[in-house]
Amino acid sequence: MNYRDIIVFDFETGSRNPLKTQPTQIAAVAIHGRKLTVQPGGYFNSEIRPILNDEKAVAAGLDPVEDEALAITRKERKKLARAPLPKTVWGKFNNFVNKYNWKKTPFFAPVAAGYNINGFDMPIVQRMCEAHGPVDKEGRQTIFNKIHRIDLMETVWMWFENNPDVKSLSMDSMRDLLGMDKDNAHDALQDVKDTANLLIGFMKLYRKFAPTVKFEKAFADGHIHL
């Protein structure tokens, strides 16, 4: 049984490559692992100052901030130039996540959750931890739980992979399918709220139906699929 809290988080970025993109915003919401409610003080949101000079960004091994990305996330270069530096924001975010690490160890750290975090957000987390901490002796991130992770895109795939009416598994497609408001989509705080609602809905669904399924010795009679 899970007693760890869940941190639903999201980056907005200046390009698409998670190995080189510059974060422009991070937001998160802390969900109680048993109650599935927002924890006290459970919201985090901050813009992040990227390197806005293209030559300096490339020299630092990073992608330049793209106008197309700024248009999608509704960010302005002048405002981003006044945002806190990545190191400052990451330190505050680390403190936020650590509030919900009840044993203060990487194995009891909150479970990271989000939409497509395996393919996009977690590589950025690893980069931020390498640059600003925390990491373990092997250099792996320790801000989030080292074992468990919830990528809602994978959950959605399991539920809809056989549904011919679902043409895309993007978060915007899920908003359309589920009747969620898209007015503030691609703002990190709104994205984490939408993803958290999706997470809580699926977890409540699992908790409702899982007790009705007989798992114990399900293959004991020799009836297997391969």
C-alpha cells in the first residue's frame, strides 16, 4: 500500500529536446498518497530565467529559446529576463518536494507524477539535479522517489490503445475527450492541475475495481497467455 505523497509537476520550456531545452517555468501540486487530496501548502509555481542570448545558450550546451515555444506557453522575453535564476528556483522546488518526504530519504521521497514525464520532464529533472543537486553517489537524481513514478500518458495508453475513436494521446486530446477547459493549457500550473485531476480520477477508479479482481494464483491453473 502506498503511503508516499505524490508530486504532480510540469515544466514549460524554450524548445523540445529534453536533453538541451531550457526550462522557463515549473509548477507542481502535492497530493496526499492515501486521501488523494491536495496537501497543505501543496502548490508550487515559478518562472525560470533562461539564457536568452542564443550564442551564449549554444556555448553553454543548451538550445536557444524559440519564439514558437514562447508563443505556445505565452511567455515574454522581457518578463523571463527578470525571472529567478535556475539555481534559485531549483533550490526552492527541492525544499517544496522535501516537505512531503516523511523519512527524508530518497526511497521515501514523494512519487513523481505527470504527463509524459518519462520522455520529457524527468530527463530535465536529472539535468537540474546534476547541476544543482540533489544526486546520489552515482549521480542520479534523489529529489523524487527512486523506485516509483507515475506517467499518466502510459496510463491513458493502457485504457485507450484499443479505442479507434482516440486518435492522439496528447494532453490536449485528453482535455477534449474528457471535457476539460483548454483556455489556460500550456501554463505549467494549469497543466499540473489538469494532470492531477486525471491522476486522482484514475486512482479512484483503480481503487474501486481492483478489490473485485481476483489476482491471487490467477495463473495457478496453467491458463496463461503465451
